[in-house]
Amino acid sequence: MTESTMTAESAAHEHPHPSPAKYVGIALLLAVVTAIEVALYYVELSDNLMIGLLLAFSAVKFFLVTFFFMHLRFDNPLLRRLFFVGVVLACLVYTAFLLTLNVFS
Amino acid sequence: MTMTEANVVTAHEEHTVTGISNRKLGMWAFLASECLFFGALISSYLLYRGKPAVSGPNPSDVYDIPFTSISSFVLLMSSLTMVLALAAIQRGDEQRLRLWLIATALLGSLFVGGQIYEFTTFAEEGLTLRSSVGGTAFFVLTGFHGAHVTGGILWMLSLVGISARGGLPKERSLDVEMAGLYWHFVDIVWIVIFTVVYLTPS
């Protein structure tokens, strides 16, 4: 594949960034999710349910910031793959590390 | 020129094989490696937080959740002002660019100020770097995050200075995008720290 073909292909993968109004909407959504997380902290729930819900809300916030504010949803997919290799590798390595040391038991 | 055209011009000005600016690719590789760095610190905290303290309280005994929630909200909002700064330079609006960059630096400073206050309060309550391994893991993790935020604030202020001298036209929007990627990454690291360290039961 020639350099110009790859560049053209890369441009085809890129999409326009969101408008400022959409950024404000995403920030409000992030604030609401954070408020729900904090509210959960004060609710009597089983530890497993609480941890599951908190991690799920945290993941929602993580993806909203990376996909919209960091533009991973709109930029070249190579960047998404590069970053998520780091994220997935970190999750796997440290989960294995903590499981080995019985931290979750 | 529309915002979309500005993005494409910026992305292609270097004519790389991948079609992605080398600086942007390098920044994403750096951020991917930072995931492993912060992963190590968070894992250390999870490993040591339950260990009995030699003296003083455990970290979870002294957390002030309402205060840290407000700090988290402040940092989240700084991500909004950062992305608005990028949108401003892509429109060629240098005045708004400086305004949003200053707002980002101020919100970041507020977060760091809150962290200093929190550390001081914890120390007064007996939780220090040396009081327990949990305390050590907590201060190292949140301290490194605070250092990253401080680096980001200095980066924002330097961009404000460069822009004030006319050195940031919209053709150089990649400079702001790089700072933005770093800043948003610091924000997502805090999203994880806030949930795992502060909210998750020990």
C-alpha cells in the first residue's frame, strides 16, 4: 500500500468533531453520573452490587471522555487500538497480579 | 474554513505514512504506557489498603467523600473547558482559546489546592506517608496524579503565553490538541481513582 493510499484511507476514517453544545451536554451527563456514584456510596447495598455498579458508572465516564472529549470516536481507528492496547494490558496484568495475591478473596 | 476542514489540514500537514501526525501518535503511545504506570499504583493501593496501620487511621477512615466529590466535579468540568479551548482554536478564535485555557488552568489549580487541603487534613488526623503501608500507597498514588495535574496546569499557562504573543494560529491547533489529550487522560485517571480508591468499600 502506498503512502498516499494510506493517507487517503486514514482521512476517510476521520469524522467531524462534535459541536460545543454537544460537549456541554456530555459534561452534564458526566456530572449526573458522578452524582449517582456519590449517592450510591450512601445507599445500603451489598458490597458486590455496590462495586459492580460503581465500576460500571466509572466505565461509562471513562468511555464518554475518551470517545468524545479525546475524539477517539472520530479520529483514526489506529489511535483507538493503540490506546486500548495499553488499557487492556494494564487491566489484565494488574488483575492477574491482584488475583495471585488473593486481594479479592 | 470549517472546523472539519481545519481538523483534516492539521492532521495531514506532516504527510506521515499512517496519515496521523507523529506527535499525536507519540502522545497516544505515551498515554497507553501511562495506563500501566497508574495501574501499578492503583494495584499497590488495593493490595495494601486493608493492612493494619502501625499508627494512626487507615485511609478509608479519614476520607471526606462530599469534599472529594466536589473536587472530582471540578476536574470533570476542566475537561469541558479544555475541549472548548480546542474547538475555539479550530475556529480561529484566539481570544476564546485563551479564555478556556485560563479556565482550565484555574479549575486544575482548584483541584490541586483541594488535594493539598485534603493531604494536610489527613496528616492532622494521623494519616501520613509513614503511618501505614496503606497511607504510603494512597499518598504515592494521589500525589503522582496531583503532580500530573500540576504539569498540565503549567502546560496550559505556557499555551496562554504563546497565544498572547500571537504564536498559536489555528494552523497550530495540534499544539492545543496535544495538551488536551494529556489533560483528558489525567481526568480519566481521576475517574478511576475516585471510584476505586474513595468510593469502593474496603
